[in-house]
Amino acid sequence: MKYYLIAGEPSGDALGGRLMKAIRTKDKKAEFFGLGSESMQAQGLKSLFNVSELAVMGIAEVIPSIPRILRRMSETVADIVRVQPDVIITIDSWSFSARIHKRIRKLNLNIPQVHYVAPQVWAWKKKRARTMYKYIDLLLTLFPNEPKYFTPYHLETVFVGHPVIESTLVNGNFRGQFKKANKIPVKNRLMLVLPGSRHNEVDRLLPDFLEVVKTMHKKYPDFSFAIPTVSTVSEKVHKMVKASGLPITIVEGEDNRRNAFQDADVAIAASGTVALELAIINIPHIIAYKVPKLTEWIARHFIHIQYVNLTNILLGREIVPELLQQDCNPANIMSYVEQFLASKPIYHRQMEGFDKVRKLLGMDEQTPSENAADTIIKFVKRKHEENMA
């Protein structure tokens, strides 16, 4: 079959890469088209354009980018019409994906439309759950409690599992390789600095994170530092680190990233999927995040959740400190890092909580990506048979 996959952000790209690999084991003649970045391109996808153009977050940042994004949407829809795939699979980024699906629906192409990763209707815009069936035929979710929000509204929804549990971060043993490859003394402890995968995240968070590294470097000479980054922001990260003059190793590529995570002792990170990865492999960490004032005002009025970090949301309590807006500053970050290093109670609460998170996400006979591939292939075949009947 011909699969048209669309992933507009690095988190979706990682999912897409694993999904493509799983599909290929079940459909040897699979052909892939669409939009993706490093992980999907490593599986043979030739992206229609550079998806870093879509990596924009926050109302204040999105507005100036609207003309470019709309143009790219039109190009994507035109490419789908040209390819005539057997299925269209959008991954995460529902705001962008929904507009693609709506345009395709209007064209009456009779191509099954799938979305992978449910929008967080439990946090905001709950009404989306009532109307998604109009634009997609199948929804795949990462968390077991999500189908209940969509199935009452006539949308076929399947929980396939969270891909973090199939990562080599969890399943492989590569401890020591990162330090060896980068000539870091074995006795040194390692801090991961994770300022996000979007340009505006790096702009707002990395300066504060670098201040923490500066303090750590002076106070704890046995510490080394690494920034795992992705292609969308790599150039910016390199420039900012070089300007700081700090001894930080910049990590690129999946294998190097995995090795850095397995050697890490503590982390400071932007909110997102990376927080689940850190929890899964027991790295004590804090979450820090800043958005523009306008975005903050909108969030406070329309987003109704107690926590922003997935680990805290899953557990229903805060075990990972969330330093948001004015609380996101070097002094606060440093305070928590030192509590972790001293094995204070917060460290032990995290270790206990991380164990519960692993149990909640669970392990199955198949990986989540294999579950997703099976579900999609069976669904498309069923739809084809229904159309032929």
C-alpha cells in the first residue's frame, strides 16, 4: 500500500519513524510519502518540505507564521491528490493535521483518514471530541483512558500504547558509552540540558539553563553537561552554547541521544514527551517552561488542568517540579537540582512515582508501534472491502 504520513514536529517524527519501521515488517511493499524529519527520513521518507517551518508554538508566534503555514497546507493537500495514497496518517499536531483532514474531506477522495495521538481534550477544547468523526475515520491513542472521550461521538478509537516504552532508552543497555565516546571521566556525573525542539522554546529557556550550567560548573567540578538536540534547532543551540563559552557537549542523532540519557544523573527539561522518557529511565528532573504573556493569558482562561507535565498528570499529583513563567529562573532550577543531588525527599518521591508511571504505561507482547501498524493495515483493508462490496 501507499502510506501518506504527516508529522510536523520532532515528537511526531519519532512516532512516525517507528510506525514506518513497524509497517514495513507487515507490508513488505509499503511505499511512504509525506512530511517528516530525521526519524522518518531515516526510514526512507523524502519529506515534501522542511518541517521545521511548522515547529511554531504559542499564539504570539503562530500569527506571523500563518501565511507560510497556509501555503504549506495547500502544497501538502495537492501532493496527496497527486500521490493518491491508500491511507493518510497524520501524527500529533492536531491543529495542523485537522486542517489537512478537513480539506481532504471536501475533495471526496475516498481515502481512509487516520490520526495518531489524540488531542488532549481532557485539558481543553473538549468539544473537539464531538466533531472529529467528521474529518477522520480512525483515531489511535497513547493512553488507555483516552478512547472514552471519543467513542461516544461515533469515532472509531483504539488505544495502542505509548511509544516511550519501546525506546532503546528503556530496552537497551548502553551505559558508559556516552562518557567513553566523549572522553568524560567515569567518575563524573552528567547533567542533561533539554531546552525543547522549537525555536521559541530554545530562545526562552536555554539562556536560563545555561546560567544553571555556569553555576554548576563552578560549584561541582565533577559534573559534565550535555544538550541532546534535534535538527530543527541544532544550529541555534550550537551558536548559543558557543557564545556562552561553557564546556557543554552537544548531542545529535538518536544513538548518541540514547547513550547520553543512559549515562545521565539529573536533567532540566522543557515540558513535553521528553519528560516521560526521563521518568521511564529514572532520571531525576525538573520541568521548566515559559510562554509569552498573551499565550499565558489564553492558557489560564482556556486550559483546565492542574499540571502540565505528563508524569504528574498520569499520577494525579506533582512529583516533578513544574517551574512555569516567572518561577522558571536559574535560582529555582538550581535549588531543585541540589535537592536531587543530596537525595532529599523529592528525589525519593520521584523514584517511587516513576515506577508507577512505568506500570501505567505497561508492556505488551507487541510494541505500541506494532499495535498501531496492525490497527492501520487492518482498518484500511476493511475499508477497501466495504467500498468494493
